[in-house]
Amino acid sequence: MIADFAIIHCAMLIAFAVSMAYPTHGDEWWNASNLASASRHYYFSRFLFLSLLFPIVFFLSGLYTHVRSYPTTTKLERFSAVVLLSLTVFIAVNYLLIQHANPIGRSVSLTFGGVALAGLVGIRIGKEWLIGREGTGAKGKSKTPEQGTVLVIGGAGYIGCCLVERLIREGKRVRVLDNAVYGLEPIQNLLNHPNLEYVYGDCRNIQDVVKALHQVSSIVHLAAIVGDPACELDHRTTIEINYAATRMLIEVAKGCGVERLLFASSCSVYGATDELMDENSAVQPVSLYGDTKVSSERALLESATANFHPVIMRFATVFGLSNRPRFDLVVNLLSAKAKQEGRITIFNGQQWRPFIHVRDLADAIALLLSAPLSAVSREIFNVGDNHLNCTLADVAEVIRRVLPQARIEHRENADRRNYRVDFTKIKNRVGFRCQYALEDGVREIQAALDSNEIGDYRDIRFSNLGFLRETGTPENKSEFDAAVMAAFGGERWASHISA
Ligand SMILES: NC(=O)c1ccc[n+]([C@@H]2O[C@H](COP(=O)([O-])OP(=O)(O)OC[C@H]3O[C@@H](n4cnc5c(N)ncnc54)[C@H](O)[C@@H]3O)[C@@H](O)[C@H]2O)c1
């Protein structure tokens, strides 16, 4: 703010100096001495107006608050637009209010506008450059994620492998902790990369977790038994991995000085409702999967301190291809079925779901990882985009557009999940918007099946439920781990476990 103040005043003084050196006014009254005295009078009488107008417009436009957490290019675009707006307001007010002996003519306005714009935007570009070069965050003092390793727990999964690739491309050092339930193939291409370290381990095993946390500044916790039906297979394992392990992770992460923990929750915590749900809406999970997410969220938010910053991410339902394709997700499954079998059945077509492409999701997580802590700490974010709230019948229509020969049948069943979600917060706080539409995902799957890149989409590798039913859920390896998990799981889970 102080720099902005100085730039505005310097720009005005430079503009007056230039107009005196190169007068353009035809009226004789505007000789150099009159101009000098009119400028002096103007400057001192409008000192307050000049000092306050710009900070007020900047503040109202969010430049001193949420725009600070935007990605650099978006931030500079927004900033340039707001500076132009402030200059327009300034010039308009001058012309409207000061009719007589107004020294702010065209030449002064142009010089002032040019110098102010260059100075105000230039100083931001310089600041961004310094931040990028020195790896120091906006707050300077606090340790930033760029300085330490990012630990991705569950980094070999559908979302994880896409995120890991994204972070490595950005130049981050990444460690993956994953017990490779579905294999390591998804990150095989990165295993020799100098910025990737893979730690084979179970997030329920305290030794594995401590080892993985060495010199880590941020964690993205994705590991879970994922999906309602997969969680129903084995309640004990689900509770251990999806809830008790999160509680243990919180304690170890705090002990190791981790600054930021991003937790993968789900928009399915909103359950069945006709309302538009935002982050303040009541949660009403309709499954054990949703229960474990809500309980983990609460444990995380309660654990926040001045040095430990949890961030809750409620993901929309994901679609699209990653190195670990999943065909147990509605858009992917219906696209593959329509392509291979020429017909699909839509159950409960009027139910709403929010969707997000897996690569957009990786971008959103990367943004939340690098956003200033002041913008994200202790916050819940629905992760998606308002224009990707669709009914299942809408999904069918998109598939029909891409694959017109597919036959679509509509039916009803007992699944009552129905939620439409508001994603304004993540857009406003970190400038996140989805780049991919449903149609992109459907086409991607069609192309992968056409080129035989995937093979049979019904292979159990592509379905969490199918795979875990066949191979069994990943049991704890030792009695000690089971005891630790029971301790973190707490009393409230006893009924679930004995059920
Ligand atoms: N895919 C979606 O549509 C979606 C939607 C909302 C939320 N989420 C959440 O996002 C996260 C990632 O989902 P995904 O689709 O990538 O799932 P996924 O099943 O593909 O990946 C999960 C990963 O976690 C690992 N893992 C499981 N148990 C582990 C353990 N005990 N220790 C270490 N690693 C373990 C698995 O090996 C796998 O690599 C999950 O927390 C999920 O609940 C996903």
C-alpha cells in the first residue's frame, strides 16, 4: 500500500513536470507560471483525494485481499484491469468536478495514467519475479512449500499420479507414500526422475509415516479406500485407512513441523439434497465412506495451530484419463460402455452431481498448495466449477453428442445421492476454474479405446470395488499397527467395526 501511495504521487508530479516542460494548451492563461501555480494548488488541495481513491478502489476490488492468492498471470491481468478502472474513475471525477482552471488536461492525464500504470503493475511483476527467484513466499518469514518436499500420500492412484506429474513438471520435489494397492504402473514413468522419491509404505504404519515425513513442508493426503461400495467391503479397514490413519498423520505431521496438510474429502459428504450446497452447508453423508471423510475433516480442522495449517478439499466426482484409469466413476464408465457396447443405462437421471476432470483437479490441488496460507489455512474448499454441475441425464446427452449411435435407457434405483455444489469460494480465493468440459473426457476415453491403449475397460484393475473384492482389502500387516489404529479410531467406530 505504501509503495502504491508513493507511485501514485510520483506519477502525478512527473505528469505535471512533463506538462510544464512541454505545454500543449492553446490558451495564453496557461503560461508556465500559471500552470505551475494551478498544478501546485491542484496537488495540495486534491492530495487526500489522490491518496485515497486508488487504495479504496484496490481494496474494494480485492487486490489487497483475495487476489493476492491468485496464480501470477491471473493476478497481473486482474491488477492491470483494476488500475485501469481506478485511472478512469480518477480522470472522470476530475472532468466532472473541476470545470475551471483544471490543470489535468489530456497530456497530464495521459502521462499520469501511463506512469501510474507502469509503476503499479511493474512493482507487482518485480515482486512476483523476486518471489519466484528466491522461493520466498508473500509473507517472507514463513517457510513456503517451494522450500521443502511435498509428500503425496496415495500418489500412485488415479488422482495422485496426475498430481505428482503436475508437481514435478512445476519443478517441485515430491515424495510419494503409497502401498501400491493397485500397483505402481501409474508412476512408473517418473520413478527415475531426480525430483521424485517413492517410499513404499502404509499410511497406517507409524514408522512408514515418520520416514516419509522427513523434511516435508506440505502433505497432500489422498490415500483411502475410495467409493461407497468399496468401503462397504470391510468396515474395519475402511475406518483404519480413511479415518484413524488421518488422525495419526495429524499428530506425526505436527511433530515433524509440517506446515500445510491438504486433505482429500468429497462433495458426497453433502448426501441427498435439492439445495445448492456451499462450504457452510450442513453435511449429511449417506455412507461409511462419507462418514469417514466428515470425521477426518473435523479432526483436521480441530488440529489447526499457528504452525499447522489443514486445508480441506471436497472434490467433485472426477472424470477423464490418468495413468491409472478408473472405470468405476460415472462419466468414465458410461463413456466406455457407450463406446464398447453401444448402449447405456442411466439410473435416476434427474439426480445432480458436480464433475471435474482429473487434470483440472491436479491444477486445483497445485494452486491450493502454493496459495498464501492466509488464503487457505483452516478452510474448506469445494473443488470443481459451477458450470460442471450436471444431472446424470445431462451426462447421457453429452455422451449421445459424442457417440450418436449409443442407445440410452433411463431407470430408477435406490441410490438417493443428489447434490449440486457451489464452487465460488475456490474461484474467488485462488482463481481456480476448470478448463475441461465433460465432452473432453468422453472424447478422451473414446480415443483411448479406439487406439487400444486401455484394453478392456471391465478389467478389475480399473475398478476399486472389483479389484478389492477379488484380491481382498489391504489388511494391516502387524498387530501393533492394528492396535495403533484402534487407539486412533476411538470408541465411536466400535459399532461400525463389530457390525
Ligand atoms: N475419484 C473421485 O471421483 C474422487 C471424488 C472425491 C474424492 N476423492 C478422494 O480423492 C482421493 C484419491 O482418490 P483416487 O480416485 O485417486 O483413488 P485411488 O483408489 O485411485 O487411489 C488411492 C491411492 O491410495 C493408495 N492407498 C490406499 N490405501 C493406502 C494405505 N493404507 N497406505 C498408503 N497408500 C494407500 C492406493 O494404493 C492408491 O494409489 C481419495 O481420498 C478419495 O476419497 C476421489
